[in-house]
Amino acid sequence: ARGAGDQRVAVIGLGRFGTSLANELMRRGWDVLGLDTDARLVQKHSDALTHTAVADCTDPETLRQLGVQEFTSAVVAIGTDIEASMLVSSNLLEAGVPTIWAKAVSRQHGQILERLGVHHVVLPEHEMGERVAHLVTGRMLDFIEFDDDYALVKTVAPDIATGIPLGRSQVRSKYGVTVVGIKRPGEDFTYATAETVVERGDVIIVTGKTHSVEAFTDLS
Ligand code: ADP
């Protein structure tokens, strides 16, 4: 488990993305230092976050004075101002912050951040757009794609998965997916086994290669 000292993160940029992230980290018991050039935003979030400061983080000296080099992780939540995003990221790398996350507004922006050496680049709008596409086209209720083309999906069970124990269904042999969880109407999620019999109207959690999971959830 992490020690309390590790659960500290600097969030640079308190726009919509940075604020949601910072609030969620607070909710999970982390210490959050929130920084923004905009005094009005800093004021607005000063009660909710552990520490806040008005700071232009493109200035390495400012970051140093705030002790950012002591943090084990930092998130660059600046999107629109790509130049600022790159300068702040390179300052954090220079300061030796071990884990740096940054949000990018375009694939090119993301590529530059990766080339700089930022450890984790996220493209919230692209990623959310792809995810919503999966929800719009099928019966998927939720969709998460991991690296290596592997996905986890929440979906209404297609007929092929219902009526007989999962172990005897063709779910894995024919579709290459695995049912890992099941939720009957009005009940909580529970794990699924080879003996589980899924009924029509049950919601299931399925894992597998992204294309397999997509094909499976397109069945009705
Ligand atoms: P969102 O779409 O999540 O609202 P924005 O890119 O619009 O993201 O907001 C980024 C935030 O980062 C803004 O509040 C802006 O004031 C802040 N910001 C921009 N440049 C700097 C900087 N050099 N140092 C600190 N904060 C900055």
C-alpha cells in the first residue's frame, strides 16, 4: 500500500478537466495542490482542495518555490494553451517529478507531450467520443478499452448467452469473450461462473478482444 506521503498530487490548470480530477482525488483521500494563473478560479476551489495557489507554472522557479519537485505525481490539465501545456510539462520533467500525466487536445499535441517524456497522455475528448460511439451503436451500457485491444463491456445479455449455463453456451468458443459478472434486474452485480445461467433482461459484464466484444454485443 502507498504511504500517506505518496498520496499527493499537483494539478496544474483548474479548468473543467482539472477541477473534476482534483475533486475526485480529494474524495479518494489524496492531498491535492491546485494551481492556476486565474486568481478567480483558484479562489473558487480553495476550500475544496488541500492547497491552492495562483501560479504561472511555465516559470520553473515558481514551481520550485511551491515545492512541486517533492511531489510523486503531477497532472498538467491545460488544454487550450498548448504552449503552456508543453512548457509546464517540461518543467515538471526537469524537476524530476516521477509520474506526470497530461491532457492533450489533439493527437499532435499528445504526440509532442509523449516525445517530451510525459509518462501518461490522455485525450479526453477523443477517448470519450470513441467510447460514446460504442454506446450509441449497440446495446452496450458501458465500454472501457485497455491497451492491447482488450475491452470490458457492460451490456444487456444477447440471446446466445441466455437460458443455459455459460460453460455450455457458445459465448467463449464461438465469440471469444468471457462473461465475468451478472446483474439481474433489481439486484447487485455478482461474479459469473460456468454454472451461471443468464436470463433475458440480465445485464452482464463481458471481456475479450475489442472486436470480439463488439461483435458479441451487436448480437440480439
Ligand atoms: P478545460 O477544457 O478542462 O476547462 P482549459 O484548457 O480551458 O481546460 O483550462 C486550463 C486551465 O489552465 C485554465 O484555467 C487556465 O487558466 C490554466 N492555465 C493555463 N496556463 C497556465 C499556466 N501557465 N499555469 C497555470 N495554469 C494555467
